[in-house]
Amino acid sequence: MRSLPTELWEQIFSHLECPMPIDNWWYYGSQYDVSSLKDLASLSLACRTFQHIAQKFMYRTILAEAFSQEDSKVRDENKRLLARSMVQNPRLAAHARNVCLDSLRNGEDVECESLLRRADVGEREKRWLKMAMMKETKIGWNGRLLALMRNLQVVDVAVYRDAFDIAGMLSGRSDVEKIVQTIADLRETMRFTYSRRLEEEQLLRAIPTPFTDETLSDNALPHLKELRIRHRDSESGSISIADIEAVLLHPGLERLYLLGFDWTSFSLRKTRWPLHPNPAIRILDLRECFIDATGLRDVLTRFRNLHTLHILFGDSRRDDPSFDTDREQFDLEVDLSAMGAVLREHGQSLVSFELHTTGYSSYSSTDGQVDSLKEMTSLRHLKIAECDFTGHRNRWENDGVLALEDALPAGLETLYLHYDDRWFGPCSPDRGLFVMLGRTLRSGRFSELKEIKVERYLNDSTKELEPEIEGWEVRMTEAHFRMGVSSSGCMRLLIELTPVDD
């Protein structure tokens, strides 16, 4: 019997590689399905050829976060074994393309650290390994693992107080890395001195901020394209964008996903490189984050080629100033009118935009509304709550409300209206919604519009709705929405409108 070629076996084994889906990326971590890893591990025991092929796919996507619910001793041992395997067999580390790491600092392993010091890696990786093994550094085993995997394309990492150091590793710039490593050296030096009480901001100001012309091949993690950073602890406020500003500089990074960060004018006061744009970043997704008009302007001027921007505000747990004493004197103000003006001025390249303020408005209030986005001629996909967009609309308050058809860009292809329980009572059938949508569709201004979705409260009265809009098919389904780190989500009525085929 003739044996199958290795290429065919590789194609078969590739179907067992663990996926890292982008849907609900903020909710995964320990929710990842790693069952196929067991199949690959079993196949690797069959013969030496299978072991060689299976290892390629076992190490291509490493989901350490998926094992974070295991016993802490088992989890720590798994990480040490992983690092040890990569040092002893550098080919395994070279296979890694995608990695998901938790935010826990692990204990010491003298034997493994001895191996790491002798690791056959480049000078830059050696510096990071040295930094990761310092007592005062906060990157621990995550830093050790990242330093070993040079070919990574997607990094998903949960952070807490290690955000600044991890960001330095992921900056892709040797000059920025040296600044972070210098600070780590200072921490180690000052560990038992009075100067240890100096805040990191003072250290940052004391160090120059050089920028050199670098080619991508010179950078650490030169193949990095996608980065997901999650502040998993929703009970401990949010992390300043200044803490991870270094990652915004990576010259090859295209997609950035952040959970639990503060991108307001307060945090921007602490940034070091506000005038250094990054034209590579095309997608920015902010979940359970805070941003104001100043922060939005910073985003759109830093990332001049941005085509997708999603903003979902956090709730009161993310806005707890007790975890940042400086922030206690800062009152966050979400002025939607000012944000709308910024969008119209700087958001001309956006193709997809989402704004959802319900998390913030559950404990505070926004001012104004975004108003017309007709000037954003590139915009094709829009997701927003109607009251945040055109104003508060109900049977008692209609004065000064902008008509929907006067606010949408002509080239829009999909529209999604979030539900907002501030202005729509849960018992109201909201029949006026269909009058508004019918008027918008009959205006004849939106020839490219292919889909409208509207999210509404789910109860018996909304189930009884039987809307009709000429030329459009209307479907109503029950759907599960807004799973989060600390929430299992809720049920809503989803109303979907699509044009009827001629």
C-alpha cells in the first residue's frame, strides 16, 4: 500500500487546528474550544511522521487563556512546559502564528529560567527574556512566551497592571522597546530604595523619546497584523490608553481590538507620542471603553486610513476612579454633538462606524446628538441608537428632531438601530418606528441600502407587531445580545428589513 504524501496529511491535519474567531472576541479566552487539541495530541503518538505534522498545527495556534479555569498549579505547569518545549526545540516556537494569553503572573521555575538564559534567540529576544525574569517586571510568563515566538501574526492577551510592559514588547519598534526596558532596569535598581516610590510617569518624563527610521524587518514581531488586548477585570475600572500607547506605533499592525480602556482627554495628557500617526491600522474595535470628542479626534488623526471604527461604552464598573487617584478629579463628559463634529471633519475615510452608549448612559447621561452624517460619503455600514444619532424620538418629544432620511449618507448599504431603553418604554409597541422607516425608504435617496436591522425590547406587545413596508420584506426574530465579561446578555426582538426581489 502506497503512503500518502506529507502535503495531503498536512491538509487533513489542518482541519483540527484550534480556531481563534473574531466574533465576540472580548468574551472568549476561557470560552475557546480546544477539543481538537486532544485529537492532534493523540495523532502525534501514532508515528514520527504524524508527530512532526501534528506539532505544526498544535503550536500554530496557542490558546493558553483557554486553560485559565484549570487548577492554578496545573495552569502554571502547562505554561512552564510550553516555554521549556520552545527553548529545547526552537522549531516549535517558529510554528506559532496565533496566541491567546491570560493576565496571571506565574511563579518562578529555576530550571526553566536557566534554559531561557541559554535560549538560541536573537539579541532583542534575549533582552526581553532578561526583562521578563526581573523581579520588578510585570510581564512574567507572558513575556517569556512572546519573546520566543517571533513569527506571531495574531496576539490576544489579557492585561492588568502589566499593560505598559506588554505594550513595549508589542510596539514593533526598537527605540520604544529600549525605553520600556530602561524603565524596567530602573525599577529593578530602585527596588529597595526610597526612589522606588517615584511614579512611572516621572520615569517616563526623564527618558528621551527618540524615533528612528526603521524597516519592518528590523522589528520584533515583524509579522504582527492583529492585536486584541483585554482588561478582563471589569470590577477595577479601566486602563489608560497611555499605558499601551506603544502598541499604536507598530508599523505593521492592521487590526486593533481593545476591552476596558480609557481613551479620553484625561488619558491623552499622559501620552508620549501624540503626533506620531500610524497609517497601517485599518480596524479599531473599542469594547467597554470610554472616549470623548478629544479621544475620537486623536483616533481619527492617528489612524488616517482607518475604515472600521466600533465604539461600545463601558458601564459604571469601568468608570471607577478609585483605581486611579489622579482620575478622581476628572469628570467624563460624553458630548455627542462634539463627537459628531469630529466625525464629519476627520471621519471621511470610515466605511463602517458603530456607536453604542447604553453602558455609559445606564449610570450617567450624554449631551446632544451626533446629527447628520451625510458628509461621510465613504460610509457604508452604520450601527447607532436612534436617540444618539438624530435626537430623542417619542410621542412626547419630537421638536428639533432630525429626520432619519436627512441624516444618512446616500451610499449607505446597511443600517442597524440599537435599542435604547432610556427613551423607549418596554411596554410601547413603537409603531411609529415603521412610519419613520417607511418614509426614509420611500424618499428614494438610498438606492444602495440593502439591509436595515432594528433592535427592540422583547415582550408580548412587540411580538404582536405586524408591520408592512411596501417593497420590503420584514422578519422578526428573538435574539441574544450583549454578552460581556461580567454579563450573560439579554434577549431582544430583532426586526430585519430587506428589499423584495423584483
